[in-house]
Amino acid sequence: MAKLQKSIDKRNALVKATIELVNNAGFHATPMSKIAKMANVSPATIYLYFENKQDLVNQTYIDVKAEYTKYAFDTYDENMSVESGFELIWKRIADFKLKECEHAMFLAQCDNTPIIDEISRQEGIKHLQPLLDLWERGRQEGIIKPVSDYLLYAYAINPLSFLMMAQKRGAFQLNKTHLEEAYQSAWSSIKVCK
Amino acid sequence: MAKLQKSIDKRNALVKATIELVNNAGFHATPMSKIAKMANVSPATIYLYFENKQDLVNQTYIDVKAEYTKYAFDTYDENMSVESGFELIWKRIADFKLKECEHAMFLAQCDNTPIIDEISRQEGIKHLQPLLDLWERGRQEGIIKPVSDYLLYAYAINPLSFLMMAQKRGAFQLNKTHLEEAYQSAWSSIKVCK
DNA sequence: TAAAAAAGAATGAACATTCATTTTTTTATA
DNA sequence: TATAAAAAAATGAATGTTCATTCTTTTTTA
């Protein structure tokens, strides 16, 4: 009840500020005072929305992860064929990582450091289930290689994180052609070869 | 002169402690005092070997990156064919990431956060040159896809980082068979298809 | 006008770094 | 080779700052 009365805008502003500051300076160099300032809020106000700094970053992670997977699966439905379902999801993920670069970067940072609680990490993983289900179906139909989800993810999805980071650092620019090539690589790395 | 007298062992112990603590707690939660304690040294002593905390972590990064690439290219020579050269390097990298897991994890953390200075990051990248040269040769011979180094790296090498992290988190175990499959995926994602 | 939300200032702990000494190593001399 | 003076290395404690969090008061909302 109390919570519902509090302004959701303020919570969102805090989450947004956290993402931006952690991306630019790292967790170690983002004090609560800066987060508050960027969100136009008093430091004390943060504690009306979050238990402490750890809780703030955990919740931010879960929020962003949920947004990411919502975007990824938004236009997917389970009746699609394995191949076209995968293509759809892959391209949505690519889209997200390149357009919502800030959010994708934040996830990459969280996924490669111990700044997130193990519990929140697990929470974040759950959202990926539709993709894992698709792969399982693909394996049963003999279309997808009968290997661990981790191997499939490593070759089909994870490269996009690397490309996103490289692009963010200005090292190179991903265009439409690259993207199509990348998709082909992804698909051929997980499909069963005839 | 003065520097040579100082015990290289102490510097190494400090670097080692930094890797271990940053891996387990993150940069934000590794105070100099803990690093000193783990290296059996007084906090003040750190400042005889490093300018400050940032310098310590930068140097640690460069050290580990150099060790990584030294290992990767150790048995490679430029007269090898593109395909066997690539296989050799890939397998050495895989070996390193799985055996020297702590070091590989540290690199992954540094490569996905702003804890390292841009200058040190650039320094670290230089070491990778032999692989880039091999790819260039491969492109000229029509064996390797004529695409950006970043795309090749994303699909051929980076997945190993993801698999290493997954393994480290205990999520799954990479065995010989997996590794061979992973290599095949890597190679087929960068070679020109006949 | 009462309850909820927000604010700014205060608090106390943690931390990076420096300081003043002590210990160890090196050098020079006999 | 033994010894003492000098230099270098190392130390534990001190310093001053930064920061997360809390407290008290004010403002807003119902």
C-alpha cells in the first residue's frame, strides 16, 4: 500500500541513474550521493525505495534483464518453426543490444563481475526460458545440435555481447550486412549439418 | 637499480592477491588493506611497488594479459598453414581459459567494466597481434571470411570466455568432447564455406 | 489536520594514502 | 673477513576524506 503511493517515476529515475553511472564509472565509483543527484532526489529518498545500495543494484539488474527478455520474446510465439523462431528471437536480441546499448552494457558488466547477488542472478536467468524451450524442441526435431544450452548460448547469442561492447568502445561499427553475416554464423553454429 | 633490489616475489604476491580478491569480491570490495594482508605485506609496502590502487590494478591487468597471449602463441609459428595455425592457437587459448581459470576470469571482469584505464586496455590489445596477422593471411588466401577482426573474434574466440564463466559458476562442466565441438563451431564460423 | 513522502544535515565506519620509525641489506673501511 | 656507517626496504599507526546510511525536520498529499 505504502509502496504504491510512492512515485514510480522516482524509482525509475533512480534505476536509470544507476545504469548510467555504473556504466561510466563502475560500481566502485558510483556513490549514492551521485545517483541521488542525477535522479534529482535527496540521498535519503533512495532509502524509501531501496533497502540499501546492494538492493538498488540488484533490482536494477532484474529490471533491465526483464526488459531485455521481454523485448527479445515480444513477437515470438511457440507455434513458429524452430528455425524461424530462432531467427526472430536472435534478431530481436541483436536489435536490443545495439539500440538499447546502455542497458546491454549494464547487463554485461553485471554478468561478468560479483556486483550482483547470486539470488538476483538466478532470478535474471529464469526469464530466458522460452529460448531454452525452443532449443529443446529443436533438439527433439533433430534440427538443433544435441549439446548443452550453454554451448548453444555461447556460440549463438553471446558473440552479440562482444560486438556490442566493441561498438560501444567505438572500435568498429556494425551495419546491416555485418548483422546478416553474424546471424548466419550464429545459426550455422547451432543447427545440425546435413 | 633500486627497483631491481626490491623483491620481485613481493610484487608477484601483490598481483596474485589482487586477482584473487577482485575475482571473489569485485574491485569495489577489495580494500588495499586486504590485498596487503593476503600478500603478507604491510599496506604501506604496496606503495613501494605501485603508485596507487589504480596503478596496481592496471599493472595486474597488463601482466595477466601478457601471460595469456604468451601462452596462446607459445607453440605457434608463422610458417604454419592458416587452418592448423588457427587450430593450434584456439586450443591453447581454450587450455588457458580452462586451466588458468582465475586469470581468465580476471580478464573477463576487466574487459567488461571501466576498472581499467583506457591506456592499459590498449596496451593489452597489442599482444593479440599474431592472431590478427594470421587472420589477415587467411583472408588473402581466401580461407578466412573477409570480415572484420571483431566479427571473427566474437564468433571464434569470445565464446570461450562465456563457457569459462559458466564452468566457473559450476553451471556445467566442459569436457574433451565439448571442446572438440566448440572448436568445430569456432572454425566453421570463420572459414569460407566451399 | 493527520499521514506519507521527501529533504538536508549529521553520523560513524571504512578506506586510500602518508608519516615517522624500525629492520634489513649494501657498501666502505680496516 | 669483520664491522660500522649509510642506504634501501618495510612497517604499523596516523590522517583526512569519502561514503553509505540514519536522524530530525519540513513539505506534500489525502
